[in-house]
Amino acid sequence: MTHAVSRHAALTSLALAIAAPAAFAQATPDTFDPVVVTASRYPQHLSEVLSDTQTISSDDIARSGASSIVDLLQKQRGIEVARNGGAGTAASVFIRGANSNQNIVLVDGVRIGSSTLGTANWSALPLSSIDHIEIVYGPLSTMYGADAIGGVIQIFTKKGDGATRVSAFAGYGSNNTRQVEAQVAGSTGGPNSFSYALAAGKEKSDGFSASKIGASPEYTYNPDKDGYDKESFSGQFGYQMAKGHEVGLVLLNSKLKAQYDAGPGYDARSNQKLENISVFTKNEFLPNWTSELRYAEARDKSGDDSSAGSWGKSQIDTKQSDITWQNDIRIGRDNLQLLASYRDEDVTSSSTPEVTGARHTKSFAAAYNMVRGAHLFNISGRSDDSSAFGTHNTGSVAYGYRITNALRASASYGTSFRAPTFNELYYPGYGLATNKPEQGRNVEVGLRYDDGVSKLSASYYHNKVTDLLVNTSPCPDPLFTGYGCAYNVNKALLEGLTIAGARKFGAFNVSGNIDLQDPRDETKDKQLVRRAKKHANFAVDYTLGALTSGAEWQLSGKRFDDAANKNVLGGYGLVNLYATYQFARDWSVLARWNNIANKDYELARFYATPGSKVFVGVRYGMK
């Protein structure tokens, strides 16, 4: 068996990555060092984070002109997407070749997703409420428990501080797409400061036909337009009772009504809701001891209307409740973290009562982050005790060394697991209650260079997944009465090399990333479904006074739409153009032209993707 990513090639590329900065970096080692929290669950400068981490800022989101969070993520390194049509239809996000249900999605620290499918409802997530995003690549089960095999994506909504700020946006584009949003945020200041942030938005589009004429048009094809209507609201409130003591409330509510294709003659629709709420108290009991106690609820409600009869109506709701107590104890520059949590999952299904049920998980974790001069070290461990699959232990260890102020090398090893979904356990004719969690073991080496002008990173990973749950036909279980079932029979290898870089050349900013990977089902020796062996993104922008203009180039190799690797999804390349112009102190206009060549491509077989699209908007934002 030959893998697309050889170890020799990976090591050669890493060696080139070390040498490359010296060839073109001419700036001082003063670096922009943002604070991130997802990788270690507490605020930490990016230069001291050993996990491969990327941030998408609020400016990046505003400039992107993206119509959905899926469009935004598609341009990031290490990420691929699949979608059954336009912005309102079902979507999957793959991190480093890991399946969509092998990644965790958080909104302000609250885990979201369906316990029957095991995935987040990406289409219902509103861009209008998002302040910034952090993506952490690689296993994080020791931090967040089950399902963090490929990585974690955390979405942060708007937060208030300083003087009151008001902003608003209105835009219009192809397919009669309309978007409006408004936000207000600030704080009162003083010893008992009250902070607040409120955001609301509405998106509506006539869309385009989700499906295309295929091999079996009688099952899905319907030439009507499939639009969507999304409304969202988010809020964050905090009150400082005394210095070092704060209580807060965070909430998100989003409703999506979307059309999709389920065959001719009927206008199939879905009604989806995301409802998140969390309350917390943060307390600095000692100068070196910070404690946070949080209660959170996340509800994922999905209703479908696919035919005129009662059999075409279904409603599946997931409620996740979580109590977490986290303690961070600073020891010099080091940090000791102790964590305990209790998580409940409740599923209610009107169409499939067999999956209706509940399970709970008790977790205990500890982590230690150490900084000693040029040396960085992290070790962590976690124990999850579930009512459905018993006790599962995970651990990780990582080491980093600063070769220079701008250049750092790192290596890590970590284990992870994914819990079977309610469908994989209980769905009639498919699930088996005896199914076990998938298990991952990841080895990774990386380099990171950042001198404030030039940035370059390279990461090689080798993530081996055992007990992979796949649809096996016929079912190996002799007691199973159906034909095929979900069963722990396969092994997968997620191996790859990611290289990313960015450089300032006066008024020009140039950036790019390329992923060379081999996400493979080792049991069948086949490429994993809808994942390419290579994909890349490149961008350049130019600023002249109040005008910034840019171009993007998105590339992907061929993929397969089936486990047998017979149905090919062709490779594609997309070119996008955008410009922003600040015509007054607090006013700017955005114009974006996506897929300028009107490229016809597929992210899922027989499902359409957007053609050439134009979007224009006006933004008001107080400085």
C-alpha cells in the first residue's frame, strides 16, 4: 500500500520550512501574539500554545463576504467541507481528514450538535453573531472528552467592553440573497462593571436547486429553487461583583427554515433551531487560583417535512446539559488545571422512538503547562465514565523548543476517542447497543515561524483510528435481524502534512496553505469518503488608502463519494474577488464576486454548488 504522504517527503518539507524564513524574513522578532483559549481551556498567548491552532478574526469574517460559516471554514487550512446544495442545506466539516462526527464544535464553551448524528448543525449557525473563531487541530479528548479526534472548532459570539459601540450591516446579492444585522456592546466600567453585548441578524435567499439530475432522479431530483430563511439572536452579559469575581450569562438562539430536494412533486422543508444558554461564575480565590463554575444547555431541534403523508414528517431533538468546574492554579509561569464535569444527553424522536433515550458522562481531568526558558511542556490526562460505554481514559504529552525568538519546533502524542451516536447504538435495522467507541492515537511534529512580518508553519501528523464504526453489510452480529449495521470493524489512518504561510510586502499581504494528506480506510485500503489527498488556498490583497482589494484561489483534488471509491467527485479550482472601501469615518462598503469563472463542481454527488455569485453590502461601525 502506498500512501500519498510519505515520511521522507514530510521530513524534507519540514526541513525546508526551517530554512525558508531565513531566506525572506527581514523584520525584527517583534510578533503579533494573540491570546487564545481553546487549546488549553484558559487564556494563553499563541506563541506558548503547543497544539496547532488557527484564529479567524472579526475583520477576517467581515472582509470574507461569506454567506455561511461553511463557506468561511472551506478557505482554512486543514479543513474540507461537503454540502447537499446551498447555504441552508445539510453540511459536513472535515478536519485533517477526520469525519464530521470526529470533531467537536463549541459556541462560547458550550458543546453543540445532534446526539443522533454526532455532528453540529452548521447550516443553522449564524455568521452575524460571531466575533471570532479558533480552530485547534489534532486530538483534544483530554480537554473536551469524547469526539475530539480530528480537532475542535470554537465559535465566540460578540462580547462587551469599553464604551458603548453600535454596528450594523445590510447587504444584497445573487439568488435574491438579503442580509441585515445589528449589534450593540459595551460596559459601564468601574469596580462593579456591567458588560453587555447583543447581536441580531436575518438572512434570506431564494437559493437554487439543491439537487442535480443523477442516476436516480426519482429519489431526490426536483428542479425547484431551494431557499432559506434564518433568524438569529445572541447575547453576553457579565457583572463584576468585586475585583476578581464575576458572574455572567451567555445565550444564542438561531432558527433556520430551509427548502431541500427529496424528489419531484413536493416542496420538502426543514425547520431547525439552535438554543444555547449558559451561566457562570468566575472567582479569583487566591492571587494564583482562579475557579470557574458553569452550567450550560444546548438544544438542537430538527424537524423535516419531506412528503404529504404523515410518514414524511419527523422531529428529532437533542438536549445536552453540562456542569463544569474548572480550577487553574498558577505556579510561577506554569499552570496546573483540574477539571470535573457532568454531561447529560437526552434525545426525543417522533419518527423513531427507538432512539429516544438518555445517557450521562462523568469526567475528571488534569493538565500541567510548563514554561522554562526556551522549553515548553504540556501533559494532560482525562477519565470519562459514561452510562452507555463505560470508562474511557485519554492522555497527551507535548514538548516545544524555541530555536530563536521567531522559530519554534514541537512534538506531541495524544490519544482520543469518539462515542457511538444514538443512531449507531439504537436505530432499528442499523444500530447495535454493543458498539464500542472509536479510538485514536496521534503523533505530530511541527514548526512555527513568526517575526511579525513573515509567518510560516508546517505540521506532520499520523493519527491512527481503530474500532472505526462503518456501515457493514451483511452485519457480522449473528443476532442482528437486519441486513447492514453500524459495526466496529475498520481501521483508519489520517496522515498528512499541512504547510501555511503569510507575508507582508509593503501594501500587499500574501498568504497560502496546502494540505497533502491520505485519509484512508486501512481495512478496505480506500480513500475516505469526500476527502481529497490534496487541497490548498491562496490569497493576496492590496491596500491603497481607504480601499482594500483582494483575490482568493481555492483548490481541491479529486474525491470519492462512496466507500468503494467508484464514484468520483472531480477536482476543482475557484477564484474569488473582493474589495472594501471606507468612504466615511464609520462607514464602509463591501463587494464580493465568488466563483468568477462560474465553475461547475460538486461537494457531494448529484448536489449543486453555487455558481458565479455577487454580493454587495454597507457596514456601519462606531470606532
